[in-house]
Amino acid sequence: MYSYSGDEGHADTTLDSLEKLFDTICRNPYAHAVYQFPRGYTPLHKYRSAHYGRYKAFYWTDKEREVVLIYRVRHIVSDFTRAAL
């Protein structure tokens, strides 16, 4: 059984901050560098990454549709190659 012992206020603050990060990314999607994955790992897109605190957001831009797609948010200690990007 899952036991929740977190601070709800902290979770709300983190989510608010991530939303601000997403807004910043959408306003200027090319401000962040393309993420360099380890040699031998070829992701589907050229993902860029931006971080807030202990979290890293991966995103890519679709120039044809003129949209930014926030693909995934991971904790910085995660193995980014383990989960398919």
C-alpha cells in the first residue's frame, strides 16, 4: 500500500514553478541547448532540456505545426536513457 507523507504546499509550489518553466520554454524554445545523450543512444527527436530545482523538462519543437511539446519531466538523478524519449 502506498503511504503519502509529503507536504501538499511544497507540491503545489513545485507544480506552479514547473508551469512557469513551461511558459518560459514556450516563449523562447531555443534558449536551451539540445540535450546530449550518451554515445550510441539515438532519441527520436532533438530534445532540449530545461530544469527547475531537482527536475529536468525535456521538450522539442515542431516547426511545421509551430508548437513546443513538453515531452517529459524527470528527477535529475534519473537515468534519462532508461525510459524511451
